[in-house]
Amino acid sequence: MIWLDITDPKYVLFFKEMIPSLSKLSPLLITTRAGEGYSECHNLLNLFGIEAHKIGSYGGNTKLGKLQARMQRQEGFLKLFENLGEIPRLFITGASVEGVQCAYGLGIPVVNFADTPIAGHSFDLNLITILSRLTLPLSDLVFRPFVVPSECYEAMGLKRENILSYGFIDVALWLKNLRAGEDFRKKLNINLSLPTILVREEEYKAHYVKEKLPIIYESIALLSENIEANIVIMPRYDSLELKERFLGSKNVYILEEKLEPREFYPYIDLLIGGGGTMNLESCYLGIPTISTRSLLLFHDMYLIENGLMIHTKTPQEVLSHTQKILSSFNPHKNRHHLDFQTSLFERENAGFERIITQIKQRYKL
């Protein structure tokens, strides 16, 4: 039995493409987490029809809460294995501290997909993330995207032969065949003659983000006051605070339901993102992208250096770049056409064939 713990929305999309191949190697056990204020990952799994055991919840943004949640999840894993009457023979994950530590304690080999080993865009031991410190040294095999150098992983004690690179950026896996779906703007009853800006908050509760910056929220207010455009906010956590802050703001909408990428990307004219994955997705699809992120990672620098993304530090910069980008907006243009940046995102075909073969051979599955 292979055990897969999916704890992050990005890894729902990532492993969704891998699950059919893994299921051919061995029976597959999938676990996840969900709790008040953090249900996006579980909702995505449900959206794609992926059955998973819900074990524990998210600990919030305090160290005590995170630790308590991790301990509770580990106890939940042990009870699950006891009920199943079987211990998995291989563990695979992307960002699960408690899963890695539980598997390691039980002698289960850990296969780790890790794309953010440090909180920066150049190697620095001081920038190694807490997640990396708690998981990479316990991993038997680590897969990394080509944009992140091997030395970031070797610094955690991993041997070079146990660090395998793949030649694509993750988002290409689930977006390369994207076709336009139902137009989300019609669901919201928003003005189709105006440009549409999608806004995504920063993952301010993540282990590598030091503080919640106000730039993206101040930018929303400034844009609402100064441009004629639909401003659609896709909450990262609970939407209550956003509703309280922007209720009544001109042309500001807050998404309540989880949407598939095909329902919104073909219909937006600009993404303003404080995070990483959606900025990458937007750039891959050729959509103008403004980043308000508080830190820059290897992926971010790759996008900026290749002219796919603009990084801003103030709401005024966001407004200025938005005005320039939307100055050529034409409501009659067929926005459904996406400009896939395949050559920059796929040095090899985005797929799991080679990765599955490597796992199969190494663990004799």
C-alpha cells in the first residue's frame, strides 16, 4: 500500500495527475486535513472526486497551534493504520511535516516533492524553511523542479543521488490541456464589458511568510476607487474578514465557491497575486501578472527574469502597472485564447512517466 498525504491546495492539483499511475503500482491510501477557516484543500479533493481520509486539521498561524495539530494528525494516522490492519510500504507527499515524521518513525521510506526549500531566491543557509528542516533530512528520495538548485537540498544532508530533478514547472502538469469552461463572471452577474482582475491573497499563514502585509488589501481599495474594472477576490483562508473590509466597495466581488481553473483563467485580463502557485499558473497561460509577494523565491525570479511577471512593493505601483496593462483592453476581443508559455515551463514534457518509473524501480513496486 502506498500512502499519499495531501495537505495543500497546490498539491491536490499536482498529485491529481499522478494518482492514476500510482494506483497501478499498489493500492493507494490518500489522507488530507480540513478544519474551520482552512477547507480549500479538502474542497478541491471533493471537486475532483478524489476520495481521501480527513485526518486532523490545520493549526492556524501560531507555533503552538501548528504543533498541536501535527501531533493530533500523527495520532490519527496511527489509528487509521490500526483500523486498516496494514502499515503502508511507501509514503509520498509534498508538504506534510506530520506525515513525513510519522512515516519515518514507522520505518516507511519517504518520497518528498519539495519546491520551496528556502525562503529566498539565492542559496543561504539562514533562509532554509522550517518545513524543509523538519522534513528533508528524513526523506529517502526528493524530487525538485529544475528552477531550484540541488545545493538547497544537499545542505539538508541529502546525498546528490537522492535528489532527482524534473524538467518542468509544476503548474504545466494540470494546465497544459486547459480549455475554457463555464464563464465564472456570469455566475457573479458582473459587467462583461469591463476588464476583470482576479486578486489572490498571500499565504500569510504559511511557514515561510514572516508577516501579513497590507499591500494587496490597500491595492484593492485603490483600484476600486481609480479604475473601471471588475475586481474579483479569491480568498485563501476565511472570507469573513474580506467581506467586512470590502462590503460596498465599487465593483469588488468575493468568490464563495471553489472553481476549476478552466472556469476563471480564460476570462480574466489580469492577475494580482500575493502567492506563488496562481502567479505561476497565470504566467504559464500568458495572462498579465502582478506580484505583491512579500518575498521572492526561485520561481518568482524565473518569471521576472523572463518578462512574465511584474513585482510591486506599493499599492501605487500596483495601480500604475494595472492602468498600463488594461489600457489596451478591448471588450470585443476573444479573451478565451490562452498564450501557453510552454518553452519556458517545460524543458521536458510535463508528466509523471519518468518519475513513476524511478519510484517503481527504486522501491521495487
